[in-house]
Amino acid sequence: LLVFVLSQSILRHSEEGMPARSEALRVAIFTCRCFIYTCSLGHGLDHHVRMTVRSCRSREFKRVARVDIPLYLFNWQEVANLSLMWCVTAMLVLEPILYCMAGEQGTALFEERCKASEGLIFAYSALSTVAMLLYFMLLIDLSVLSTRISAYVSICGMLLPELGLFLFGLSFFAIAFACAMCSMEHSSEDFASIPTSGVNLLKLTFSMLPTQGLDDHPALLFGVLIYTITTVVFLSNLLIAQLSCAYQEVHEDMLGFARLSRSEIVAETMCSVSKAKWNRFVEQLRLDERVEFGEGDIGLAGGVQIFEPASANIITVDLIHRFGGTTSPAALWPEESSAGQDDDEDRFERMAKLIEKSMKRMKGGKRKGGSSQAASSSMMSSSVVHEGSEGSVGDLTRP
């Protein structure tokens, strides 16, 4: 991509105001184009020939309109890659430098502007434009390096159908009003034919057409006003509402879809990784070494240790449960329990028993008389105070 941008967009216009290009510039442009035709075109041919042969051997085809198409071409990246290959092939066939080299004598070395290439410059530049866009489309694959960017790209892909509906509705109203305005009697050249009217109405939608000349044609101005209200006011706000509703439906799951896309690419890449490279990668992970839970606290093997600052995630309670005893797999797994939670539950149970005993003593004191009831209540109060301060239950039967 960088070489293509250098040859087609930077070096080509570096000496635009000069009467003739220097020899060094022409050599640099020719070298870059040779690199593109050799590496980019060669890699594309090799890839698609191998994929087509593989599809033929495994009979992986899908019939579309009675035509069998290889199954791998139903991926938009592969379609873009195939289109790029054909664009570069057409650029090689229409290369102006080759026509000038085979044309008239006396032409400068690697010159691309001569009489033999006059009719090919525009077609070559159009193919170069399409190829440049395809190169940048394929660059979207690098978005998987960042989960957030990949999620954003996935959201854009999910919302493209809504944009397509808007463009369909806009084209329908543009054609309808263009035909209607051409049937009207007026002398405006901006709406003299259907193609001209349609293009000018689309320009009017995006504020690219001045409207000063419409003041002399009231009927035409009224039609343009109705078109503007229909497209700019109604369709544009409808598009915003559709995008907002669709975004609310898909944005929560986009991070998951981004991770799935990355996993899919990893799984597809694994098929092309040799066994020796995979074994070296596994050895570098050191999965057979025990990792440390903390400094001096050796843990289990089979993990990848990542260091972080001590203040990044402050933990006041140890989340690692440790159990003493045998490590035999045949032994039963000990019951998990939290010491703090058990202490709280035991404390509440003791308090419940205390209250129950106190209620029984109060009922028994009523039968013995008022004096014994007062003594019993005072004893109960002192015992409850003692329990709240010391955190343990006293014996209420103690004198």
C-alpha cells in the first residue's frame, strides 16, 4: 500500500509545474510500479489460484443464478482482493510507460506522456483510483488488533443497511422530481433534462447547488421546495432515527462480536502455522512453570503471569482459598466457607438463643412476684450489655 501511494499519488505529482520530469523521478516511478506488478499482482494470482484449486478439489461451491461460485468468494475481503488483482492486471495492460517505450523514437526514458499513451491516461488513472480504494478497504482487516476499533467497524457494518435504505429513498425522490420538473414548462438550464435535473437535485440535497436562478421560475421553485422538505427534512431525520434505534440494539453485543472475529482470524491463521513454529511458541509461554500468586507464594502451573502495580487493584480479602491436608485426587474436595461469614452467623444464632432464654425467664418471673421479676430483669440487662461489649454470650443462669 505504501509503495502504491508513493508511485500513484506522491511521486506522480511532485514535479507538476515543471515542463518535464527529471530522470530520477521517472526511474523512481517505474521502479515502484514494477514492485507493485511483481509483488502485489503475483501474490494475488498465487492466492486465488490456490484457493480455486482447493475449492475444486473439495467441491466447495455455491450456486448463484445457475453459476457455481467458489465458497471462499462469499467473504467480502476475498472479493475485494480479487477485484484488486484484476484492477492491477488492467493497469499493467494499460501502463502508459510501456506504450511510450514501444512507441516513437526519441522519447525520454520511462516517460508516460507521449502520443501513443494519450488515450490511455484517463483510463489508467481511473483504474488506479479504484485500486487505491480497494487497498484501503483491505486495510480494515488490521482493526482486529484493537478490540475497540474492531467493535466500531462491526457497528459500521451493521448500520450500512440503514444507510442503503436512505440512499434508495433519496434516489427514488430525485428521479421522481426530475421527471416531474422536466414535464414542466420553464427555461432553466439546470433542469432541462432528466439526468441534469436528477444530478442537480442530488446536489441540492447536500447544499452543493446555488438557488439564486430559481427566483425567476416560481413553479420550479415550488417543486424544489417540496423536494427539499421531503428529502432534507423528512428522509434525513428518519435516517438519524433509524441509526439511533439500530445502534441501541447492537452496541451491547459488539465487543463480543469483535472478540469472535479475532478468534476466527486466529483459528484460520493456525492452519498455516507449521508445527515447529507452534512448538517454539508454546515453549516461550513456559506453561509448565508454576506462577506466583504473590511474592514468594508459588501457585499452579499452566498460566501466564502478568505483572501490575500494587496499587492497580487493591484487595483487602484474600481471594485464594487454601485448604490443608492431602493433595490426592481421590480425596473429597473440602467444603468452602468464609470465616467472617461464619462468625457473623454464629453470633446471630447466639443472640437468638439469648433472647429466647430471656423471654422464658421473664415469663417464669411473673409467677414468682414483682421482686423476683425486677431482679431477673436487671440481671438480663447486665448480661445483654456484657454481650454487646465483649462480643460473646454470657451465662444468664450465673448468679
